Amino acid sequence: MLTQIVTYLYEDEWNLLEKSVSKHSIERGRSQSILWQVKTPSISVTLYRTGKLLVQGEETEEFLHTHLEDIVAARYTVTSIGTDESGKGDYFGPLVVAAARIGRFDVEFLLRNSVQDSKSMSDAAVVEVAEKIAEVIPHKVVVIGNQRYNELHQKTGNVNRLLVWAHAKAAEELFQESVPQRLIVDRFANPVHLKTRLKEYKNLDLVQVERGERELPVATASILARAGFLSRLKSISKRYGFEFPKGAGEEVVEAAREFIRKFGEERLGEVAKLHFKTTQKIRARDEPTG
């Protein structure tokens, strides 16, 4: 039984949804973060000022079909491919880019599974939802392992060039000939570079948006990319018998120093992105204080 949906709406969609639920009492100004809210004994609908929509209760299924699905599906009358990456800010582990292709008839499935920005989800939820997505939604995942990543970064000196290549590579696997389609990506680089890589696809409309994970194709790709990153981080942890923490904070610095003590500095490039400032911190010696 469906009892919760989390998704994001654009401002024009807020107005459409408000009109759709206007027979209910709409409460405003409940808090600074909430735009409006509808509450009945069987459902709670909360629209936040960020555009986040939270639906909870026994009538969530009915709400999905009566009020929400058509509003969101109207975005995707054209086949839409979204791309996103994971691991860009993690010192350990690969860079993973995923692409996902959806149409209007996939919207119900994605809303039903609260597909959203993977950064808003727990690791366990990301893995669970990614498994469901992989069974239903056409997708492609591109993994750039650490050794290859370091070679390419040393050659190009630019992470955005790697991202452009990987986003294009993943998306190309999903393009359909003679079918109008859109590629929706987060604003990570100059769109000219991505357009140049994809110039042979004449029936493709490239759309770059801020906070791209509000778009369901990008959110879908976000979850697939993060699940791919988590899987591969787990895999290298098992291979080395070593726990690699996520991110690039102090815990990571200490873990990297421990890795060097066990395996030698020359092997750090097998598991880490060496151009991070983290590498300099690892090599720095603590200065005495006082």
C-alpha cells in the first residue's frame, strides 16, 4: 500500500496542484519553510518553499492518480534523458556517471518510489530504489576507476572535461534515432562543450538546469550513479580489507594515512583521486602548538 510520496514541483505546478486540491482547507504560514498544507484524517499534503512536496497517509494512492501524476507527467511528453554523477566530491572511490531515459508513462512508477536527489536519501534507500529503477527504466552507468581517473585528470587538468565526456558517453547509449528527445543535465559546466560532443544528434534538445535533481530523469540518474558509487566503494573496501570513508573530511585524511602505512603511498592512486587537496593534507606533518 502506497502511504508516502516525496517529489519536487516547479512554481507553475504549485499553482496547478493548489487548484486541484482547493476543495480542501488549505493552511498557509504554518512555518517559514512551508508554503501551504492540506490535512485530513486520511492524508497530509505539505508543499515546502523549496518546491519539495510531501504526501503521506492512507489516501496517497488516490492523491497520486487524482491530483499529482498528470501535473508531473506534462513535463515529459517528449522522451527525456537525464544524467548525473556521484563520487565527484569523494576522495576515495571512482567517479560514476549515470543516464536514465523516461517518458510520461514512467512518471507514476517514479513518483510511487519517491525518486528524488540521492543526496536527500540514506545509502540504504538509494540502493533499494536503484534496484527497482534498474528493472524498469532504460539506463547506462559509466564508471571511471581511480587509476584511469588520475591518468585522465593529469592529462586534462580539468574535472569538468571528464564530466562532459562521461555525461555524453552515458547519454549516447540511450539516444533513439528519429525520435525527438531532450537531454536534461545539471549545470556542471559550459553547455557549449556538451553540445559540441553531441553535435551529430540533430533531434536532441539539450537542457541545463539549476538543481537538476528536481527533474525526474536527473533524479533517477542521481540514484543510479550513487548506488554505483556505493557498490564500487564497497568492492574496493573488500579487495583491500580496508574501510574507505566517504567524502573528503578529516576522517578521510586519517584513513588515507592509515592506507599509506599499510600499503605504501605509491598505491594511493589505486583508490583515491590524487588531485584533491586532501592529498596535500595527508602528506603534511602536524606542527607543534604552544
